[in-house]
Amino acid sequence: VQLQASGGGLVEPGGSRRLSCEASGFSLDDYAIGWFRQAPGKEREGVSSISSSGHSTYYSDSVKGRFTISRDSADKTVYLQMNGLKPEDTAVYFCAADVFVRSEFALLESQYVHWGQGTLVTVSS
């Protein structure tokens, strides 16, 4: 069971970036997926989550209205579309998966068993 986050890079403030989370060894269809990020010198925080069905999505207050999480069953990929990026969005972004995630705890690390390596997003001019 492996997860891989990709799509990071350097982007200017106000710009957009789309991150992808792909799995090998299992199907993402059965899993809730969470996106987390860790900025330099800070603890990892939950950013967004999507239920296995895709019907429920969750966002932290810091990204609500700017980020959109989605899943594509055909591509077996979960995306995080990030718009209106700010320097404070600079971080390593991770995706995580678990079969059952309680909605009220969807942005908590403890809800997720499977983690991938992160991808660095740098927002700077």
C-alpha cells in the first residue's frame, strides 16, 4: 500500500497549482483521502478531506474558498486544486488514506493510517 503525492513546485502569489494523490497496491475508491501540509518549523495540519464516495468534503478555515478537493475514479486519483495561493501556503503537502474516517475528525492526522511522501509547494515571487 503506497501513496504518492505530486504536483508541487514554485508558484507566484495569487497563482494556482493542482496536486495529485495516487495509490499503488490498492484502490483509492474505498478510502477517504486527506490532504495535510507542514510548513517549515510548524506542525503538520489538516487542509482538506474527501469521503470515499466523494459526496462529503472538508476544508480548514485557512483554505476554504480557495482550495477544492475532488476524486476521479477513472484515474484513481484524488486532486487538490489550489487557487489564490499565498506565501503562507508554502509547505510540504501530504496525502493520507483510511477506510473509515469520522467526519468530525476528517482533518486530524490520527484518522489516517496510510501516508505518502509529500510534495513541496513554494509560493513566492
